[in-house]
Amino acid sequence: MFSWLKTKTTSVSRTDVAPEEDFSDASEVYRFFTDLTGIHFEQNKSITTPKLVRFAKEYGCYSFLGLMDKLRFDSSAKEALINLLTVNETYFFREKDQLDFLVNYYSNTRSTLRILCAPGSTGEEAYSIAIMLAQQGHPLYTIQIISIDINTDATMSAREGLYSPRALHRLSESIKERYFIFEENYYRVHDSLKQAVSFKSCNIFEPEFLELGVFDIVFSRNMLIYFDQATVQKAIYRLLRLVRTDKSLLFFGHADLLITPDGLEEHFQDGIKYYTANEK
């Protein structure tokens, strides 16, 4: 009878409630990252986990489970995570005793030298090697250095070749003047030095690593310390596939190898430890 009568309803607005956060267990994220890169964070989780929480929230994730869903299907997020967790500050002429040994070892060599830096971070190591060989009398056109790193931000920075004075604190003024251009409180690597070095974003455990060619010298400093022993051995086998001959030299960081892995022969000369391929 009164069907025409409409009851007016009022909508009650409610404040959106933020999703409940759950960042209690990051183990799956750590496993994912280790499977991807070989890097372990067992000793640094108290420092690293808060970084993961901030990273997850930046990508709109309110749990590590949600972050895993993001990482599996979003390649840009995966790349950003790698860049976040693989930042490594370095500087020119770091662990210079090894570089001095290298240039003296090849002081009478005038043939082209191919050198691999894996990882190469933001380029200081590769440019340091080029500088020291050039200072020893090697023309830059006889030096081919390939520097790789899993961190794409580091690789881009290396290509740009722009460094703070802090990164050059061990260089003499004459070297700075010869190989760098000072611009607005930064030092830019001179183009003549860049011709000897190329930079690539690359993971040593992926197929493209084996397409880099063969090398007379391999530098792999301060990478293996982040691996467990099984991954160290796997990394060594990968590096050995790129050495030119059993006379090629391999250099590692002072804390990288606690024991000599299979495939390597350890040498001491002039107080420096280096390795060659063990053909036994």
C-alpha cells in the first residue's frame, strides 16, 4: 500500500584501516636472495632485516610474505632489492700490495692483458689497475679490463666515472691531474682511462658470465666472504672457466679463502698470496 514510500538510508563513512603488518620472519626473503646471488647474511641479519622492512613498505607490502609475491613477479623490485643489499663502499688503490705485485709481475710484458674484476663495485678497482699498469709503461690500448657487478646502480656509477675526493684519498696529486678532471667538488675519470675499462651488470652464476671470454688475470676480492663453503667452491669453478691458461693469476681478498678450494693452487711471492689453476 505504501510501496511508494522509500526509506532513506544514510551511508556511514569509515576510516580506512591500514593492513596489519607481519614482519616477524624474513627467512623466506633471505633464502630467495641467497638462491639468486649466493650471498648469505647470517652474521648481519640484525642490520639487514630493518632494511628489508623499509624496502617492503616502499613497495606497498605489509609483510614479508607479500614482499615475496612482489619479488617473484616484479623484475624491477628484484633488481632494486639486489642493489639495496649489495652496496659496498670502496676506494682507489685499495689493497694496493696486490696491485703493486701485479704490475711488477707483468713489467716486461707488452702484449695485451685481459683482466676481470668480479665483482667490480663502482669501478675504483678496475680504474686503479688501469692507472697502475699505465704508470708502469703499459699503453692503455694494450689493457682490456672487464668489471662486472650484480648491482646495476654500481655498474652505472662506474660507467659515469664520477668520484668524491674521499674515494681518491690514496692517489697522488700528479695521478689525479693526469687521469681525472675536477668538476664541482668531484673527480671525473678521463676518457683516455675509460678506453681500457668496460662495465657490465652480471651475476657470476648466470649463463652470460661464461660469455665474457678468457682472462690473463682475475680479481675477485671481498665477494667470497658472503658465501657459504659450497657456494665458494661453485664460484671458484665458475671463475676458473674464464682463465686463459694454467699460468693465469687469480687474486682474492685477504679474508675470502680460509682454505684453498679444489681447482686452485696457492702461491706466495714477495709477501703476496695469489692462485693459479690446479691441473691435477
